[in-house]
Amino acid sequence: MKRKIAAVLCCLAMTMSMLAGCGNAGDSGTDSAKETEQKEDTSSKADAAEEPQEETGGKDEVTIGFSNDADSWDPCTGFGYTGSPLYSSLVKVNGDDKLENDLATEYHVSEDALTWTFKVRDDVVFSNKEPLKASDVAFTFNTTKEKATYMDLTMLESCTAKDDTTVEFKLNKPCVTFIYTIAQIGIVPEKSYSDKFGLSAEETIGSGPYKLTQWDKGQQFIMEANENYYGEQPAIKKAVFLIQEEDARFVSAKAGDVDIALTSATIATNEIEGMHVEEVESVDNRGITLPTVPDEGKTTEDGYKIGNNITSDVNVRKALAYGIDREKIITEALNGFAKPAYTECDGMPWWNEETVIDTDVDYAKQLLDEAGWKDEDGDGIREKDGTKLAFNLMYFAGDSMRQAVAMSVANQAKENMGFDITVEGVSADDTVKRMFSEPMIMGWGSDSPMTSYMLYHSSNAGKTDFYNPEFYTSEKTDEYLDQAMNSINIEDSYQWWQKAQWDGETGTSMRGEAPWAFYVNMSHLYYVKDGLDIGKQRIHAHGAAWPLVANLAEWTWN
């Protein structure tokens, strides 16, 4: 059951950002993308809703049923890492998932991959009309590093403006994924930055195609076209974002009060007159973390139990990979709105296609038999040395999608292979306490290979950041991942990411050590009013809200 990869892919974090590399000296890595260069009063929610919805010709506004508000609009604390129409970055990812210059006109990487030099456009001003200079870029990155909140800049030693249009990054170690981080960080104005930056519409200043003109926290925010934007002016001049729960978004869509609304697999089968459902491909995966070490009475430094005597058996982990029908999960739990998943990076340039596996219940049973897991007492559940093949499978309480996936997996595992899995909704606090010793439905989804490094490198095993609670470690995996990170350019790194997944004998994938059993890549779903074109959406990372509007400047009414 080989997955069909439907989208055009290329070089493309918590993750992370875009193209890579510690490229060859003198090569910006963005030449091919240069061919695709970017060629009134605020109103209330009621006013927005009164716009004649059936007459799309000539419209230049949209109302969006949105799920996410912001605590802060400050890129230095992580806002906009999946893309934001409020800010510009040195480089960005386009609809073909390819890197292209944005504020940068070119960049160069030294032969030792430790010095990155960018030339910055000289025709850019912020929305407050102050000129954007290389010093603003340096200030942004140094401030982001100092705040150390969401963006990982531990590899950055310094960032210095050499003149008004030249900025130099010094790294403390080679990092092929650094360009992904650069693509994620929007540039802020040094002169206007303060502790209040991003905490109100007035204190939110960027150089992107839109500016924030109103923010009623928890209710709505409004973006309007930035008349000072250096690129082509967007066709959509005003976007009203209504912060709504899922059911309210559906009601608003049905009433014609919004032009586009985020929705989910449980609702998207309902038809709405005058709207259609757009399904955007993602690497927003769902799978099970499987602790790889036995319970030896050890605890983390915070006192949380480590290890599981069931899932520490690699044959058990692989059985949960091979013995579950992914298409059945998609049909039962997700109304068909998903694709089978096999790794954390399906379809990306660094993905190893050899990681695709077919559902093979007989093979799964064989693995369990060989490992000594057999149903000796005839109750339908396997056991070994008096221990039942049983464990709890956690999911975040209140997440109906994860619950549905967990239930489908548990039912199939029992029927197909003789597992006894108890599905349990848990709080975030309980998750942190229990994830090092019990399986958990989790999800990642990133357009950077840095996620693979974080998930599987031994240096990250057992941390409370959710990446590697399985305590997976492998010298061979570390070797491949280190080779990838130390590559001079992103293309050179692909072979090492792929070998880490599966080198023909072992790897992080389900054909190898299987610290994860991956099952589905979620489709991101939106009710869209007929006549609204939301542009070419790149493959979405984890989360359906902000990736949708990253290309708001390309939306049009037809």
C-alpha cells in the first residue's frame, strides 16, 4: 500500500524552516528561485459579515473563521515561525516548497560552514516607514537568541551588520539546517522595539505585505495591506480573523458570515451551499511513541519513571507498525481525510522512500511469536513469562482526533495480533510525567530535517521537550545524523538523513528500530467560499491555522 505523493516537493522546524545549507562558498542556493520573483477604516465583525457574499467579483476583503489568537506578535519570541504575512524574512518558502530570496538578494557560506553572509535589499521600509537595514536583521537575531524562548539559536555565535546592506552570521558549529531557522524569523525594527513590542496592534511593526490594524484579544484581529510593502501589492486589501471554536466556525460558514473557515475531519463531510472543502497536504503526522528501554527502576532527573517492559521489545514495536491497517484508521477515525504515514518526513527531499511498509498482519504475528509472545491461556491476549501483552495508550484529553486514532489502533491491535491496549485521555501535566514509560499518541510535522535530529539523536533522549521520550539511542543513527548536520550544503545532507531512517540493515524507521509507529498524515481542511482562490499552498507543517495564511498576499477573488 504505497503512499502516493501528490505534491511538488523540494528543499525545504519546532521546529524549523527551509533550504539548507551550509552551501558552497559563493553560492546563495537561491538562483533558481529568482525566476519566480514576486511579480479604510477597520470594521466590526458584524460589518464584515454584511458584505454581500454571493457577489465575489471585485471583492478585496476576506473574513476568516480562525482557531488561533496570539499571545504576542513578536517574532523574537517565536511568532510566525510557519510563516506570517506581517513580517519579511531573509529567505522564504514558496508554494512549491522551494526556497527563494525575500529580504536577501544573495548569500554566501564559507568553506568551513561557520560564516554565513547575506546581502540585504536597500529598498525596504517597515510599516512605520522607517528603513530596514542590516542592523535590524542583526538586532532581530541577537534579540531572539537572548530571549531563548521558542526559536533554537544555540548554534549562533554572533550576528553582525557589516554595513547597511550586509549581515554576517557566525556559527559555533556547522549546521546544515540553519537556513531553515533563518527562513522562520521575521525581521523587527531595532528603533521601535521595546518590551511592549507585539502586545498591541500599534506596537506590531513589520515589513511584510500586511500590517496589523486591530486586535481585540480573544475575539478578532484585522490585517490590512501594507502600502509601504516593497513587493507587489496584494489583491486582498483587508482580512478579518474571527477567533472561534470549531462548532462556531461551522455555524459561521453555514450562515455565510465567513469566506473561509478552518474545519476538521469530523465536520468536513457536511456540505455547505456556496462553499467547498479544500484539502491541503501536510506532514502533520500522528503516531505512537514506543519507549525503547526496559523498566529497570530508573527515573528522570525530575523523578519520572523510565522504561516499559513491553515496548522495549523491538518485535513488539515492529508488530505495531506492520500489523495496523493505516487505510482503516483513515476511514474509521478521519473520514478519509488523511494519508498513510511512515516516517516524520514523508515526501520531503530527505525522506527515504524505502521506509514505506505494507500492512502485513501475518508478519506481525510472526514477530511476536519469535519473541515469545503467545496466547497460552486462550483469552485472546498474548503473554510472555506471565506478563500480558498489555499497556496504556495515552492521548491528550479533549483531542477527539487523537482519541479516534488511538481507538482504531487499539481495536486493530487486539483483533489482529492479541494486544490488550487501554486508551486513556490524559492532561498535559500527566503526559510529561508518564511519557517516558508509556506509549502516547503524538504528532509532529515540520518542513526541516532538524526535526529528525531532535527526534532521534541520543543527545536529546529523555528530555521534557516531547521529542525523544522513548529514550532511543543508537551510535549508528548518531553517526548518520552528525554527518548530515556537518554537511556543507543541504543536497549533500540528504543521503545521511535517509541512511538514518534506513540503511538497508537498521534505522529509525519502522523497518528498523521503530521507536515510533507512524500511522497517518493529517489533511488540513478548510471550508472555502466558491470564488475565493487561496493560492498555491505549500505542504503544511504541524498546525492548520498559520500555515494557511502564510501566503495571504497571493489570495484572490475570481
